[in-house]
Amino acid sequence: MLLTRASEYALLALDFLQKSDVPLGAEQIANELCIPKNFLAKILQSLAKHNVLESRKGAHGGFILTRNLSEVSVREVIYAAEGKYPAVFDCTSYAETCPNGSIGNCAISPFLMKFQTKIDDFLNGLMIGDIL
């Protein structure tokens, strides 16, 4: 399971946003966190698309939390930031990438599927508010 900088930046931005009562612009957040603005803006837009943030336009616009972070799962944020759910191995999510050609045809497939389920359950149960 590889979490990229997108997930890291999403978590950092959520931590920064939870400390504000007013919308903050992507540029302000990026400058404070030393994150590339364009990359962060895409992540913030995705978080807004997934109803973690609200994007407000205008002079007093920016991004603001839509929910308490104790209601947002880590898995949900990873999905919004990465565009896919975290997978233990590619073959646990995508049969076409299984080295044997079809998931379920190898000796370790049952283990990988159980492991993936445990990871999914853990990340679904772990709320952003628990870690920030």
C-alpha cells in the first residue's frame, strides 16, 4: 500500500483548515505548509468534490470544512486525494493486474483478500479527528 504525497498533503491541509473558522485560499494554505499551490489546489478540489470541504467563490472565498473531522474516515480522504482506495497489492483490487491473470487463482489470494478487508475496515474506522 503506497500512499503518495497527495494523501500527505490532504491530511496536512485538513489539519490547517480545522484551525480556521473562515474559508482559506489554496495559495494561503500552500504557502503556510510549503506545498506546491497547483498540486494542493487539485487535492482541495477533490476533497470538495467528495464533500469533505466546501469551495466558496468570491472575495471571501476559499476552502472550509463541511463536516467535523471526527466524521471523516482516513480511507475517505485517501480516496479523495489518490483517486483510488488503498490496496495492499494491486491484485487485491484489480484482477487484470494479478500476475496469474485472474484473482483467486493463486495460493496467496485468500490471504491477500482477508488482509485487504482488515486494512479497509481499519481505515474506515479511523477518523481524521482521531489522528489530528
